[in-house]
Amino acid sequence: MAEFTSHLESKSYKTRYRAEFITITDDIEQAIARSGVKRGTITIQTHHTTCGVWVNENEKNPIGPSEELGYASDLRKIMDTFASPALEYGHNDICDAHNASGKRNTHLCEPDENGEIHECINGHAHAQAMLMHVSLTLIVEEGKLLRGQWQQVMLVELDHDRERTVSFLVQGVKA
Amino acid sequence: MAEFTSHLESKSYKTRYRAEFITITDDIEQAIARSGVKRGTITIQTHHTTCGVWVNENEKNPIGPSEELGYASDLRKIMDTFASPALEYGHNDICDAHNASGKRNTHLCEPDENGEIHECINGHAHAQAMLMHVSLTLIVEEGKLLRGQWQQVMLVELDHDRERTVSFLVQGVKA
Amino acid sequence: MAEFTSHLESKSYKTRYRAEFITITDDIEQAIARSGVKRGTITIQTHHTTCGVWVNENEKNPIGPSEELGYASDLRKIMDTFASPALEYGHNDICDAHNASGKRNTHLCEPDENGEIHECINGHAHAQAMLMHVSLTLIVEEGKLLRGQWQQVMLVELDHDRERTVSFLVQGVKA
């Protein structure tokens, strides 16, 4: 009779720019190794509403001097066509000393000494979250993540540079 | 050696309008509490093809007199740009007494006494289901849903007002 | 005390065309039956980056002589509006003997005897993968997949005709 076991850990990532795709497969493999689970699942969950996790190729297509111009550029173009940062969002119409007629007066941080509220202007990022996953459950087999040749797990930043936390829960049997 | 346990329950929701976002986090917390699971996962699964579950902020942005004009309005605009209800869908071209040349003659309910078939005209809702999740698996820790400050679980209606069923399976260990 | 058990198997599918929706519910039911699991979950995971799994209606709407003209046609229209195959993608700008100024020089297969690299021109398929799932975890109850009347599990091809592998992990208790 196999013994069921579980292992939970969290890791923080410092993202650098909007639409950054950060490969976290190695961190996942390490969490699986630490868990001792040989067969089971790993649930990868962000703690946020404007970033996500995704499995795809992590090709850094070297168009130009920056990785930002590469593969992520294709995907950002599609995400921004889906929900453009340039659109008007009710979410961004924040009521503060600089915008007395703003319609949004909930879920706001405290105003500064000038009565200005420094919320992220990120209506597009909430909408783009429909294209990503808050959580992914993937298969663990022989103590490793089951994945095809091109599959990598990525943390995808939809907002500006921020600190992001991701939790990894490994569950299954040890032998 | 930890004891593996599981707990399954279902709950029905009466949705009120298209693109309604119903926060169900409290129901999820109660299901976890009833399960006795301290660490594990909860799988939240709808029984339908034109609604979904989603994790995001549940801000009801009070633009105007109705919550329907708030946060959900931003997201509905994006969803309807993705797959407009005004587009023509083969799915909606139902063959009945009123539309003898209709191309769709499968997966239909019975005609009424006048030969009319009262199917939902919801081709857009099936397409918008690509933006939502039929099922989400989230982490349970210390007997509670693991979630960040702004994360709420929502049932999202993509069709008209209907009765919807969601099942909650909690799996893990009690101590 | 219930005994935790797990069962893993994989199956290959030969897809026939882009935007093919292949119903795999029967294969899933058979994997569950072979596992002996009465209550638990099944995690359905593809090994690829340009196909996905999805739960929806599998209506083959018989518009015209081919299933390709039916229900899948509605969805393909929406997917191609989201990320058109006709757009320019950096991913497709492959550097080889025929395109010396191509910007992509990573993640490529070997050139043929004429220096041509036969990569799939599938930037759109990577982007459309944002609409699908690499992995789905669904509930098993009474030894069967828990699902509503219209729910079917589908493998969705986003690229051309290819061989695709899907793994099924069933976890839970036998009684």
C-alpha cells in the first residue's frame, strides 16, 4: 500500500516588465525533488490577479538586442489586441483628489498626502488574465514533471514590474 | 502517516444575467471546512458548457446604479469583442418549422406544438467559454483556501439567466 | 480508512487538420475504469505546445458535407480572429538558406541538404494555445467522470495534422 504524501512551498519572483515570460520549470523540478513524490501531481498557483502561469515553448527569439523583442513580442501583440492597455476601463477611473468624478471608489489603497491614490492603471491586465491560468495542475511521474520536448512552465507578468509569489503543492506517492 | 481523505459536494446557483460574476469563495471555504482537510486541493467544476469559473478580483465598481455597470462591464466588453453575440454562428442556425433551411439539426431539444425549437441562441457563449475554466484546482493549506489578498473565486455566466451547478471535491490530509 | 491509489496511462492521437476537435471522453472513461478509482480526480495533460484540451459540447453541426464546416467552424473563426494565421509572427521568421535575414535562430530542427529548415509556420498556434488548456483536472465520482449533460472532453489541434500524445493520471480512493 502506497503512502500518500504532500509537500508545499512558495517562491517569490521579481518581474521586470509587462508581458515578461519567466521560465520556472527548474524551480518546479526542485520542489518535486524535495517532496520525494514519485507519482502524483504538482499544483502551481499564483497569489495574484494580474499575472498567471502558462505552459508553452520558452523560445527567446533573438529579434534585436533584447529578449523583450522576441517570442514574448508575438504573444504580447496578441494579448494587447485582445485587451488593449489603451482602451478605457472603468477599473482605471479612480476617484481621488485629481479625479473627483472618478467612478471607482472601492478596492483602493490609501491616498497620499496630496489626496492622490496610486493604484495601478491595469484594467487591461485583469482582462488579459482570462488568457492565463491562476493555477495549473501537472502530472509527476518517476519523480519528475511529465512534459513534452518543448513544454516549459512560465510565470507571465501582465502588469508592470512587481514582486510575485507562486506556491507549489506536490501530492502523490513516494514509491 | 497522514490519512488521505476526500469530500464531495455540489451547489446550485441561480444566475441573473449574461456576464454576471458571482463570488463563490465563501461556499468554497465552507466546503473545505466540512471536509476536514488541512492540506490538499479543492477542484471546483461546473456541469455546463456556457458558464465557467475564474479567479480574479471581485471588485464591484459602482459606476452607475447597478453592479452590472461596474467591473463586470470591463470584462464583458472584452469578452464580446472576442466573440460578439451579434456575429453569425452556425450553432445558432437551428432547423425548425420557422427556419426550414437551418443547417443545425443535432443536439436540439424537442419542438413545441408549433414546430418551433426553443434552443438558446448562444454560439457566442460557447466561444467565450474558451476564456474561462470548466474546472479549477486550487491549494488548501491550514484548512483554508490558499489565496492572495485580491483573489476571489467566481462563477461566470456566459449565457442568459439559468440554474447552474458547481461541484467541489476536496482531497488531502487531515493533519 | 480509504486506500489512496493512482493510475497513469498515455494515448496517441493522429490529428487530421487545423482546428480539429476530437472527442476523447470515452478514452477518459476507460482510463478511469482501468484505474479502479471510485472517487478522485483525473488529470488530462497534453505533451505539446500547439494543441490543447477543452471541455465543451461536441456538437458536429452538419453544415455542408464535412464536420469541418460545423461547430468547429464557429470556434475556428473566433480563434483566428484572436490570432490570425495570416499575421506576421517573429516565431515564423526562420533564419535558413532561403531567408538569410530571418531573425529566429533558436529552437530549430536541422536544415535539409539545401539548407532549408522545415519548421512549422505556427506562430498563430502558439498564441491560440492561450485559449486552450495544457492540462485539465476533472472530478471522478462513482468510478465515472463527473460531467453535465453536454460536457465532453476534446483534444483540440491548433497546428496542422500531427501525432499527439495525451496522458491520463487518475488519483483517489477505490471505495
